[in-house]
Amino acid sequence: MEFFRFDSDVSREISQFSSHNAGISPIIRNKTATVGCIHLKDNSVLGMHPAACPQLFLIVDGEGWVKTAGGEQIAVQKGTAVYWSEGEEHESGSYLGMTAIVIEGPDLDPHQYLKPL
């Protein structure tokens, strides 16, 4: 058995796309998928950017918001999964702090197991 850390203390800052108070702890990257833990602190923004491939954003703690280009902020909380298609411009943030697992990959299809809201 081995143990690893992916908490905010071992995350690296995300500054691209005018982001602030945001970090990521990379977890896995292979030929078909990338998984990381996004840490959004108080008053954070992970700036508007296109999804490089299909992306699933699983909120595991806290609450915040997400939006697409030209759209309004939509509140999200622990237990919510947000899916963005390849190329879809999106942004996320939090006023009080939020942690999310992000899964990216060309064959990602959340409809296989998750029920849409």
C-alpha cells in the first residue's frame, strides 16, 4: 500500500487565463485521460478558456459557480458534476472555496453513468 497527497498544500498555482486564487494537484496523466484536483480558494476565478477535450468537473467540497462564454454564473456545490464539450469556453470560481476533481479525455462520456440535472 502507498499513500499520496493531492491537497492544496501540494498544488501548483494556476495563473493562465487571468486566474487567481486557483491551483491544481495533478493526479494522473496517460494516453487517454488526465485527472487532477482543482483547488479554488476564497474569491477565486479559474479564467475563461476552451476545453482542450471533453472535460468533467466533479465538485467534491465547497461551493462556487461555473459559466460558459456569454452566459451567466450558475451556482454549483458538492455532489454536482459539470461537463464541457471540446472547445467549449468556460470559467469557474468560488466566493467561499471549492474543490473539484477534473477528468479530461477524448472518449469521456458522462451520460453513460450520470443522470443529467
